[in-house]
Amino acid sequence: MSQNKGQSDKGLLARVIRLADLIDYQEGSVVSRTLVDKKAGTVTLFAFDKDQRLSKHTAPYDAMVYLLSGEAEIKISGKIYRLKQDEAIIMPANEPHEVKACGRFKMLLVMVRS
């Protein structure tokens, strides 16, 4: 689901939601859904099928990953962190990082731009 910059998913405003139910797995893929896309930052859901990954990259902003379900390996500047459901990590700006599924998992990514 793509959003225009400065927008939020209007169907989610002012209601109680279960984040993990807002995105489904797709075999052999990484699926994403942007919930909020503002100048100050973004909030995006991801669903990773087993053995899927986001390759090493950097971002100019701090970003927090929160696992909604499953397990993931997150490597930041060469150090590996293994996260499980209900755990989070903050990836520092400009540090190389990558994400690997240890099995199917869902995560919430909050990127802060200012």
C-alpha cells in the first residue's frame, strides 16, 4: 500500500488496531505497508517470509525496529542481534545494517527524520 508524502492511512486513524493483523505474509517475499508517512518520519509494517532479508544498507536517520511476531537477526555495523517477539532495537543513523528472517516474522519500523 503506497501513501503520498505527508499522509497517514486514513482508515486507521482514531481506532484501536492490532498491528500484526494489518499485514499478511507472502511466500518468498518481504511485504510492507506504510501506516504513516510524514516529513518528521515514517511508520511501516513489514512481513518477512522465512529466509528473506533486507540487504546491507544505511539510512540517514535513526530507526527503531519492533518485532510483532517471530524472530529476526539484525546486523548493525557488523554486530548481530537476535530479536524475538515484543523486543526492539534502535538502528543508529548512518550505520550499516541488514535484516534477516530466522523464520516468518512481522515488524514495525519507525523512522525518525528530525
